[in-house]
Amino acid sequence: MLSEVLPYLEVKRENNDITETIEVPNIEGLTFTEAKKILNELGLEVQIDENIELESIVVEQIPKNGIQINSNSKVLLK
């Protein structure tokens, strides 16, 4: 609400680096390739162990689905 009122009052923002929060989706059960595509489209970075084949299935994700995180945050896939 303040973001709508402040410009009307001619008050300028000092911090333009406001980050968006994103709810982490449930990607367990998808392939690493599918999961990476979904997370990247949401503006999240993906961290995968280099020994994982991209066509294998995600069995764990950190943070878990439903957690609110900032955009550009990392999601670890196992």
C-alpha cells in the first residue's frame, strides 16, 4: 500500500533492489532436466551434484516445496 501512496506524496524510494519472494514448487519425482527448467523459469538457481545424470529423478529438494524464498535463491536437488 505504501508503494502506491509514496509516489503520490512525491517520496522517492531509496532502495530499488526489492526482491520478489517465490514459493518453491514440488519438483520431487520429475527429472533433473524438467525440474531445472521449472525452477529457472521462476527465477531460481539450481544446484545439482555433478555426478547426477540429468534424466534421473529428483528424490529430494532443499528447501522443501511451499517454502517462500527470494528470487535468485538456490534450490538443491538430490
